[in-house]
Amino acid sequence: MMRRNILPFVAAASAIATTAFTPLTAFAATTSTNSSVSALSVTELQRELAALNYLPLTETFGWRYNVPSSLQALWKPGSYNVMTRGAVMEFQAANHLAIDGIAGPLTWAALNRAYQQKQMNPYGYTYVLISEKTPETLQLWWNGKLVLTSLANTGIPQRPTALGTFPVYQRYYSQEMQGTNPDGTHYDDPGVPYVNYFYGGDAIHGFWRQSFGYPQSLGCVELPVSNAKIAWQYINYGTLVTVQQTGPYPASPKPPTTSSNYPILHKGDYNNVYVKQVQKILGITADGDFGPMTETAVKKFQSSHGLVADGIVGPNTWKALLS
């Protein structure tokens, strides 16, 4: 979700920070070449990082693993691009250096020592690919193996998730997230688990939803909490996250065979397909925002059809809506 006035909450420390966290948007978004090193020294940097498994290549720049084409397309010898910067960040994290993605003197010295002593990447090489094609998914590769595939939620049209490839630059085991919804209301979500920021306020994290696979967040990539926990174990500082829109959103959902196969919807959902469908049936503004107005309309519909007026669109309510 695109969170504003975010307060870091690290569960292990059992304390909320007193200062607001400002996402490093400019750093996360930049893809410019590191001007402090030449193409020749960048190639040497890449060679040593690859030898230690901070890049998915061998020391001679052959592919160490079978990796997605989206990751292969990022590789460019001699270029200090996002792929190299992410590898530098992960090396810095593993060696307790400032994680800035810049190969300065301290990083070079530490890398040369690690290279001479053959100190391999203790985390392994992780890559995350997020598809906005419906149903939206997250796939996570570790050392060339696909270890996690999960339904995911990306940002609604009013707060879209950034497209492109970015390195993870900040992580929180748990965090309180506060901000403003598109309708002007305030949200306060304490204890959001397994948070990995990759672009400004966009992060991969766990969240509590009745359904996944559709745009529902305010910019973040939401996963079921159980899958977010798995992802957390593999993602590290510098892990590359690619968000791509591999196909257009359908104008209307492909009708499931029975009403029980439709997703359960409730207040707080942002679903530009199914929420709009409910709103159109109810004759209210179809903006995809399951807010108070939609909840009231659902309750009114449920009452008039002899259903429990809880404002939740479950199988029975879907059946009545579609009849």
C-alpha cells in the first residue's frame, strides 16, 4: 500500500519509533550509472560479485541458474544498473556496511577481502517477479529455483504500484501503517507483517484480505500472511523486485461456474473488477471502492432479500445478486 506518515514498528524491539519514516523514493527509483567507477572497474566489481553469488552468474558471466527472461534482460556487463546496484546492496547488508548501493572505498575493500577468502553470499540469490495480469501473482526464485508462487494484490488505479525493477531498500518484521484512503478517510493498520520496501512507499507485505489476485491495495503488493512469511525468509536488502503488467485487466470478470466461486468482498476492498460488478448491480457509482456507501447498499439489498445484513458479499449474497 502507498502509506503516508508511516511509523516503523519492529516486533523484535517491541517499540514504535518516534520519528516518521520517509521512504527513499529517489534512491529506489534511480537507475543512473555510478559515476565514481569506470566501465572497466564496474566489470571487475560484477566479476567479484558474481563469483560470490551476489549475481546469478558465474565469474566468467555465464548464467549460474535458469532465471526468468525479465531478469536476464537486466544483465549488462560494465553497466552499473539496477541489477549491479542490488547486488552491491546485498553484499553491504551481508557485511554490515551502510546499505546505499554505492561501491565506495569501504565496499570495495570488503569485497576484495571476501573475494580473496571466497566468502559466498550467505543468503543465496533471490528474485521476485510480480504480474499484474489477472489473477495477479507473485513468483519468487531462490538460487534458480521457483520456491513460491502466490496470489497477490497490487495497487488500485488511484494508487497504482510502480512498474519496473527495483531493489529492496528497507525491511520491517512488523509495522504500523497510517495514511489517507482515496475517499479522504484515514486508515491505521497496526502490526502489518513482513514488510519489504522496494520503491518509495510500495512494499511487499502480508495483509488480511478475504480474497487475493486483484488490485486492492494503495500501491503495495499484498500477500496472504502465510505466504508473506515464506517470502520474508528469502527476500533481503538488495533483492530485485520486478513489477510488470503482462496483460490488460478484463473489462468484466470471467463468470465463475457457481456463485460460491466468486470472491468474498467486504468494506475496505479495492477490486476494479468484482467490486464494480456488485456496484453496477446495486445501481450505485461503480468506482471499485468498497467503502461505506457500498456497504450500506449491500446491507439494504441483503435485508430486502431475507439475508443476514452484514454488508459482506459472500456466496448467498452473490447468488441473490446474480439471480
